[in-house]
Amino acid sequence: DTGVSQDPRHKITKRGQNVTFRCDPISEHNRLYWYRQTLGQGPEFLTYFQNEAQLEKSRLLSDRFSAERPKGSFSTLEIQRTEQGDSAMYLCASSDLSLNYGYTFGSGTRLTVV
Amino acid sequence: AQSVAQPEDQVNVAEGNPLTVKCTYSVSGNPYLFWYVQYPNRGLQFLLKYITGDNLVKGSYGFEAEFNKSQTSFHLKKPSALVSDSALYFCAVRDIEYDYKLSFGAGTTVTVRA
């Protein structure tokens, strides 16, 4: 399988707990992205890595959110002290440098905070 | 800032009839435009892109899109819709300044009835 993999597919957590999601991009892709999608909305940009460097963080990302890509391969997105407003689909995508073919998305992690 | 608008939340067509999903864009300079499709509980799948060249772009699953610079539109079309085309469709534009970033429309839900 040469696509983008995300784990877990679904996560239900209690408010206040920490959660961590993983994304494995296409191995040849230098760029990795995290987006958030809520019901009835298009994906919203959260953050972007080129290799292991995190080059941009959206203002949507509060201090409770942190993302890493330690060796320029897989990435993790952690949410601390989850709130009900964090409930969403978290999408990971990767691309080459040209972006001529857009992004390749993973299937997403659906987070439900209860 | 770049943006796309999808003026229709929903499009309903009968199987075998033509399908059009509308998208208009706002961008300074030459736009890079994309269409993606999303099935329930899945990530987004790339359909087609316009970067330069012919205004009529052909993509996956029999879809095509027409770039119209004077109307700043990039409508997605399929000559004969299938029930399996029922899904959520997103138009996206590449950011001119931050060329790694795609901005998505709010999406259009397509329902094809048998």
C-alpha cells in the first residue's frame, strides 16, 4: 500500500484527556500536512512540514495542539486536555514539492470528545 | 488571500443525466485549481487539476472540468451521472504566496437517484 495511512480511524475520548494521532505519508513525499474538517465544512489547514521542519502553524492550532515529524517520515498530532470543540475529522495529507498533483489524503481520524 | 466558493450545498440529478458542480475562485495571478471527492468516513480523493494549458481538463471516473478565466469559474462536469457518483465534492485553490497550501470550498453534496 503506497497511500497515506492514518491511525486510529476513530477515537472517542473524555473531555480533558490527551490524544495522539499518527500519519504515515507516501514515502517519496517531502511535504506533510494536517487539516481539520468539521461537519458541513471543507478541510481547514492546521500545519505543514517539509521534511522534519514544521514551517507553518495555523492560528486554529491552540497551545493544546502539537505536531511532530521527527525523522521526516511519519508525523504525530497530539491534542492535550481535549475539549468538545475538538471533535472533528483530522486529515493528514502529503505531497511532493511541486504540488502539481495536489495532495494525497489519508482516510482521516475521526475524534469524538464526550 | 485566495479562496474558492461552491455556491450550491446540494446537487440532485437522475442517473444518466449530466452533472455539474459549480466552483468560482478568487486569486491574484494564475490559479492552480483542484477538484476532490469524499465518500462517507473517508479522506479526500484527487479527481483532477488545472494548472495551465487547455481549459477543459479531464480527470478520474469520467469527470472533467472547464476553466473559465473571464468568469473565474472551474465547474466540474460529468456527461452521464451514476448512482455511485453520490458523494461530497470539494473545489480547492493553491495559495499563491504560500505555495504548499490548498484552500478548500465548503463542499457540494451530490445525490444521484436511480
